[in-house]
Amino acid sequence: MEKEIGTNGSRKKGSHLDMERYEEEMSWEERAARVHRERDPVYQVSTLQALVMGNFYGSAAIEHVLEHGDTGLGTFHAVAGELVVIDGHAYRILGDGRAVEAKPHDTTPFASVAYLTDRAYRIKLGRVPSLDVLRDVLDERVELLGVNNMYLVRIDGYFRRVAARTELSQQEPFLPFAEVLKTDERRFAFEEVAGSLVCFYFPPYLDGVNTPGWHFHFIDAVRQHGGHVFGLCMEHGIVRMQKSDRFIMDLPHNDAFQDARLENASKDDIRQIEQGE
């Protein structure tokens, strides 16, 4: 059953008696499926450290990633565009900001996905003037729900402006991501647009495995434009926020990953890459 969080942090729940009756009517198979669904993990391909250091080799097919979640974000082999996963479809953001649906056999060197279920909390938001303010609003909910879990968030709304970016495809030998951004980052702004933010929160103790804090991607309502978000002004939106206490990660098998000293990944580079600083 879907839950709601009001602006005061209170939770609204359905009738406990109704829920008991519903569970009594469920078959064993339905109960098992429900338990599995409610325990759906965050699934990740590789680590952010590896991506930051230039391991851009695709190690998982998009069709495989979509078996683990219907909502998420990441990039593609050779960082050939940002990845947005929404409603069970994967989109590649091209150098001009256009979105095209990814092919099943396209590969990703880094992606995070999960299933957005009916367990997600709902939050109605009014005007949000900046990405920093949105982070603060979401952080307040994390404080209420538990700071050491992961969270998948989808925000459907109307945006006055979204500042976003993507990257151009790279050639081997791959450079560190921060160097790629100096020459092959492409930025653009979308104005007066309806669309969706796909966001993940990872707690600080997973720093390096993923971004500590929030990571935002955007795609418009008609699935034609999008990108990695580093600024926005939202007029209004509906937040669906799902807490996760399970994490599965598939590590690459390529030699570049096996030999990498991931502990040397620069935290400043990670901040630059994720926040556009």
C-alpha cells in the first residue's frame, strides 16, 4: 500500500484491518512475490571510483540491467551519453541533449537501478527554486526515515528550468572522467518543461562505491531530452521516495578494473563530476 509523507513528516496509512483481510486472501505464491518485491535491492554495475578513474568499458548489457530495476541512472560504454532508466525503459542522452531509447545489447560501465514499488512514500512539493533546496528537502526525509539506507526517488513535475549535461563518446586509451569533462562535456538548459527526475541517495559510508548524497538525472515527459542534472527550478512536483536496505553489485571482469587502485580515486573529482562544480 502506498504511503504518504506530509510536509510535517506525518505518515498516512491504510486500515490495518483492511490490510489483514487483504493478506488473508493472498495465495502462497502471491505472498512470496510480495515479500520478494518489498525486498527488491538497489542493483549496481561497478563502482563510481572505477568510472572516475577512466574504466569506461561496458560490463553489463542494458537488457540485463533492466532485469534488476525499472528506474535508475548511469552511463554507457565509453561514456557515450548519460543513461536514464524510467518506467522500465532505458534512454541514452546524446551530445545535443536528445534522448533515444537504448538498445538491449548496449552496455554500461556504471549504472544503479531498482524497482519503484507501491511501497514508495509520496510527497507533494510546491516551488523549489534550486537543486540545493531540493537536496535539503529530500535530506529532511532521509533524516526521518533513516540516514544509513539507500533511497530511490522519482519526481514528476513541471520545471521552469533544468540545467543538464552529457558527454561525448571516448576512444581508448580512456582518460580519467574529470579530464573528459574538460573537452567533451556538453551542457544545455531546458525551460518550461514537464518531466521527471530520477535520483539516488547513498549514505556517506558508501563513498566511492557511489556518490555520497544525491545523484540526479532528468528526462522530459515526452522522452525526447534529458541529462545529468546540476541545476534546476521546479514549479511543483510529486515525489515518490523508496527506502532500500539491500544492495547488489556486479563488478567488471576487465583487466583495467582488476588492476585499478580504486582507493586513489579523487573525492574532488567525484564531487566535480556529480555536481558540475
